[in-house]
Amino acid sequence: MTTGPSRLTPHPPVSMNAAGGRCTVVVGCQWGDEGKGKIVDVLAESADIVARYQGGANAGHTVHVHGDEFILHQIPSGILHPGKRCLLGNGVVLDLPKFFAEYDALVERGIELEGRIGISQRAHLLLPYHRALDHAAEVRAREKIGTTGQGIGPAYVSKSGRRGVRVTDLGNAPRLERLVERAMGDALQELEVGRFAATELEAGVWAALALAGRTLPMATDTGREIVEALAAGRSVLMEGAQGTALDLDHGTYPFVTSSNTTAAAAATGLGIGPTAISAVLGVVKAYTTRVGNGPLPTEFDEEMGERVRELGGEFGATTGRPRRCGWFDAVQARYAARVNGLTGLAVTKLDVLDSLDEIRIATVYRVDGELTTEFPADTWSLSRVEPVLERHPGWRAPTTEAREISDLPVEAYSYLARLQELTGVPIEIVSVGSRREQIIHV
Ligand code: GDP
């Protein structure tokens, strides 16, 4: 018997990010609405591809460019930079009529989109019966989650229940019809709707599917595109929606969204391996907000809540609902740093605190008389914790014109230094206003 060489010849890796193209995940670290859209828009300048990996039209990322406001629901926030490629991964649930309404509205506002958007062939479709199921579930529920009512939850249920319809199915009319008839039959049975409502719902479903002709030319393998781009030394930005405390596994269950929002989901939601990711940037507001129900340990009293809500314009971009507001919660943020493996932090909306006399940070929780720095898995416990608040003097001066960290008042600097210390993550970016240029690269 002859034996071969003692080692296999090294072979260029096909999936690891060995060529050094930068691959950064931008992830919300609180309950969503952290200002990810603005941060992604700023970073997209130096990226080649911007990709969404989970969620759907429940996201509402607001970006201000040259005096214009854009609210992006399904299309990645990088789209406002000419020529950048934008991808929607297999982890998103795609609402076709809403997607094309958003697409057409951008074109109408002069954004060139031809050839710029790719949609994963493996992405699941959100169809009108999902919205009807969402609505019915929220009406029936004794304990309301406070969903956006967009059908996102039921669409993910169809996916995990293996009754989903995917983008790739749009290319095979007989199979599509079979899949949809079956899924819709199940939904109608569950909904117990009358004949008229059923006919209307069916018409909505077929109208959505009639957009197949516009969708299929955008269908792609997002994982392959990303790996090839990285191998060519290009850079990729992955844009999370919602936030860590809304993650299906790591959030305040059951008051969570129906997908994994944390950084690892960028890999599964786009079809790449974790070794392709080079950095994870966590986005936190300089305070905390939450929409919908569920615990918010540092929540303000009514008067302070109203004040910060007005100062920060804290009303939902998708639903218009007022957001609940509270102090920065370092226990929650430290937990987010761990579950996301953060390499850097972007702190947004520092300017919202400009007029406050005093600012507080929750450093530990008191639970049944015991102090803990752990974010409890038990949501019921979380609703009973008493945050221990550290007091910081306010800076009472505008920060909106600061462009360097040294432009900030010393109290604002100390506040940020403390956030960095408590979270254990270096602050890389500070945002001091909604406009693109209101940014400090630390
Ligand atoms: P996202 O879903 O995480 O992208 O966040 P949203 O778009 O829902 O909410 C963030 C809101 O804050 C938007 O209206 C942004 O224009 C705005 N915003 C982002 N960064 C800043 C900032 O640093 N200061 C102020 N005042 N507003 C900001």
C-alpha cells in the first residue's frame, strides 16, 4: 500500500471570510427603535452590500437625508446611497404588495433602484391570511403582546410549521397554486370567516402572488452573493430589525417578536456561516424605549415619560404608537453585549437628554431584596425588579453640533464613558441628531 502526503494540500476556504472583506452586523440592543436605520445609512457610505436578515414590514427604519425623511420597512437602509446593492435574506418574511409599494415610492422620489435589490430565493412570503390570523389572535388573546398587526408572527408560524410559500415557489405556477390552496384552506378554517370574507381574502392572496413577475428577476442566493463579495475584499453591512430584548429566544418572552433579532441570526438569515462575520456593532439609545406590552424596568413616571417622549419624538415609525420611555438600563445592555458578542457600540439620541438636569443609569437590579447584575430569563421576575439607579449631572447644553467627542460637554463625555464602562463595549459612534451629518466617530 502506498500512502499519500501526511497533510492535505491547503485549499482556499469557500465560506470563511479569509480575504478580509469587512462584514459588520448592526444590531439593536434594546427593545427596537434604537436608530439602527440612521446608523446603517451612515455606515452604508463605505459598504458595498447592505442586507436585511430577519423581520419584515413590522420594521420602520427612519433616515433623514438632505432634509428628506424616508421610512424604510422592508428595503435595507443602505438604499439611499446610490449604487449600493441591497439584499433581503431568507430570514425575512416578505410582504410583496407592501414591498413594491415601498419600491415604487422610492423610485417616485428619484431613487434609482434598477438591479440594486436582491431577494433570497428561500425567503418566505407573508400573505394576506397571515395578517387576518394575526388580528384574530390579538383579539382573542387574554394577555396582549401588542404586535404591529402585520402578520409577521403567523408568517413565521407557517414557515416553522412547513406550510410556508417561498420566493422560489413563485417560479412554478402549479406548485404555487397547490401550496397556496392548502395553506389558505388551513388559515380559513382557523379563522372561521364567512364566505364573503373568504372570497375577499383569496382575492388579496392572488393579487399578491400576481407580483411574481416583478419579484423573480430579483431572486438570488444571498449567501453566495455575500461570500463572493467578501472574497473579493468588498464590505457588507447586515442590518438587524427590532432589538435584542425582542428576540424570540433571548428577549422578554412572550413579549417578543417572532424572529431571532440577535447578531447570530444574520448568519442564518442570509445564508452565511458565523466565521464570515468580522464585527458586531450594537446600537443603543442614550436612554431606553419600548413599544407594546411587557416589562420595562427603568420606565419613567408619567410626567417624565411624557417629557422624554416629546423630546425624542418617541412615536412608532410603523404604527404611530407612543413609545414607553425610561433611563438607560445597563443590566439589559450588558446582557445584549453578551448575547450579540458586540465588538463596538453606537449610542444614539444623546441630544434628547440635552435639557435634563439629572440623568440616571440602572446599574443593578434588586430582586426580592437581593442585588443582581443578571438580566432575568423569567419575564415575570423582570416585571418585579427594582432598578438601582446611579445619578449623573445633566449637561444642559446642545450637543447637536458636536462632530468630535471633544466637542461634547464634559458631563456628556462622562456619561458616555460610564456607559462604555458598564457595558464593557467600546463606543465607536455617537449620534447627536437625526440627520446624516449629526454623527461622531469616536
Ligand atoms: P430604528 O427602527 O432602530 O431604525 O429606529 P427608528 O427609525 O424607529 O427610530 C429612531 C428615530 O430617531 C428616527 O425618527 C430617527 O430619525 C431618529 N434618530 C436617530 N438617531 C437620532 C439621534 O441621534 N438624535 C435624534 N434626536 N433623533 C435620532
